[in-house]
Amino acid sequence: MNAQQKLPAEKKKIKLKHYINYLLILALLIPFSITGLAGNIKGSTSLLLTQIAYSMILAVSLNLVVGFLGELSLGHAGFMCVGAYLGGYFANQMHAVIGSKLVVLILSALVGGLMAALFGLLIGLPTLRLKGDYLAIVTLAFGEIVRTVFMNQEIFGGALGLDTQKYGKTLYIAALVFAIVTVFVAQNLMRSKHGRAIQAIRDNEIAARAMGVNITYYKLAVFVIAAFFAGIAGVIYAHNTTPVDYGFFSFNYSIEILVMVVLGGMGNITGSLLAATVLTFINVKLTTQLSGDLAALKFLLYALILILMVMWNNAPKLAGLRAKVNFRNLVLWIKQTVFRLTHKTPEGGEEPPTNAAWDKIPTKIEMDAVLSTDLKPDRSFEADKPQAPTKGDKQ
């Protein structure tokens, strides 16, 4: 066969890890969409699903800045505030012209996202040259300034908040679709050459600059993209709650979003989705179940749960247990036990089970004993003695 001829292209293998994030969201979207469209869903469940959806969007978008880029931002709620007020105000004007709530939601989401991205660009240009605590303080100040400005504008309702028109019980369907779009953009961005450049900046900015990576461009691009999706989350909030309360976008909520990112894992989109779901569910349930005199226990129990989750993720003594009890092993167990699926090697064979690793197979002799065995060298070999040269060799 001619060397210049190309070999037939192999079929691309579908990797579950590339689609696990979509499956997690679809696990919420499909069953509850069927229930909601049939009219059998409760208002509290719809509200919870909507809150989970925009929490996912916020956690994944902030993970782009904190987890993948390596910059600390504490003003993510400020970008959400921009999207909520400006997108909500635009939606109020469009309801008088457009009769479809879905079209108004999509248009207002684009407007709120673009306005938040514009604010991200204006804030990012002068501040992204800062690092660490300095950048965190500036973004924190931005979040507090933004919500204070909107609070004092009568056009946005002043201190009473902006009155918006609620979307209805099926808002969570559109919100979860927006969450899928957010995951799609973030996941494909990080798997591209641009994503590798972004992670190179996080790992070593000096080395990335030496290799020709445009540091300012990528930092600003990630900051603007994260602000855009935070603005979309704000629009979803504005269609879910009325009036839009400026107190919701406080410093505490920015910290809550950051906690979702940290607990889920820095640079881990799947972890951000799971953490956003779990923490939102816990927060909502504690708020609804603990009322009256028991309301003071909400923050105590919430803090204890966060402490336990942090200990589980970071305690060195629990490393062995974490290695056995994790989501990856659960998926592997389901594939092998329920679906009877085995992973094929490149040669076409089957990979051995996980319990067949070299350090788990019982042997007759311990590895330490093998390494410590004294081996005596065999000295029975003797080299031949050189012979005296003959007359023929001298000639």
C-alpha cells in the first residue's frame, strides 16, 4: 500500500464523560417537563426547579473565571443584578407588543445577558490586571455599587423593587434549557485550543505569556462570557420572582455561588452542576421547613452541612473512602452490573476489572519481601586467559 494513502478513518467512540453533564440536566428536564405540561406539578416544585436551573447557570459561569482561569471574583451576583433589572425592564416593555411569553423571555434573556456582558467588559478592562485579593475586592465593590444604583432609580421601582410579570409554572423548562446551553458553551470552550490557553494562564501566567498566549484577551473574554450567562440567570430570576429585590443580589449570594464552585471542584463542570442542585435544594428546604422560632436554626444547620461537605471533599483521612465511594465508580458499577457493559481496549480485548490492579491482587510473597530479598551474585564464570601470540600473528 502506498505510504501516502490515508488509512480509513476509525469511527469516533462516544465517551460518556462528554455527555454526562447534559444527562444530569435532562434527568430533571424530561420527567418534570412531562409532569408540568400535564398540569400535575406543584407550584413549590416548579419554583425549586427554576432556582436550581439559574443556580446551575451561575455556578458553571463562575467556574469559568475561578476554576478554569484561576481568578477570584466576588461580584457575580452584581452581573446577575444587571440582567435582572435591565432584562426585566425590557420584558415589561415587550409584553405590551409581543403576546408570547416564551419569545419575550428569550429576547429579554439576550438583552439582559448582553448588558451584563457590557458591564463585564467595562469592569474587566481596568481590573483584570489585578490579581488575587485585589481583584476580589474590586469585583465585590462592583456588586455592591450596582445593586445600590438600581435601588435608587425610580424607573426601576426604587427601594420597592422592579415589578415584573411572572412567566408561570413552566418557567423551569426554559430555565433548564438555558442551563444546557450554558454547559454546552462552557464545555466546548474548555475543550478547544482556547480552553487550553485559558488553563495555561491559570497554571503559569508567565510561561503562557512566553509561549505567545494573549493574556489580556483571554482573561477579558472569559470574564465577559461569565457575565453574559450571569445576566441570563438574572432574567430568569426576574421572570420567577416579583418584584425584583435588590437585597437578593448581596455579597452573601456571591459567596453562595462561590461555595457551589468550590464544593463542586475547581474546574469541574459536573461538580458545579451537582453542588448547585444539592445546595439549592438544601437551602430551599431549610427555609420552608424552619419557620417561626425555628428560623434561626436555618443558618446553623446550613453551615454544619457545608462544613461536613468540605470535610468529605478535603479530609486526608477520608481519601481512601472517597476513592471507593464516588460518582465515577457508581457509573462504572451500573455499566458492569446493570447493563453488562465492558470497556474495550485499543487491541479489541476487554480491560480487566478494577479489582485486578497489580496492587490489589493477592500474592504469595509481599512486595516488600521481594525487594528486600538478598540475592548473591553468581561468580562461577571465569574469563579465558589470553594466549601467547604465534609467529604468524607477528607477521
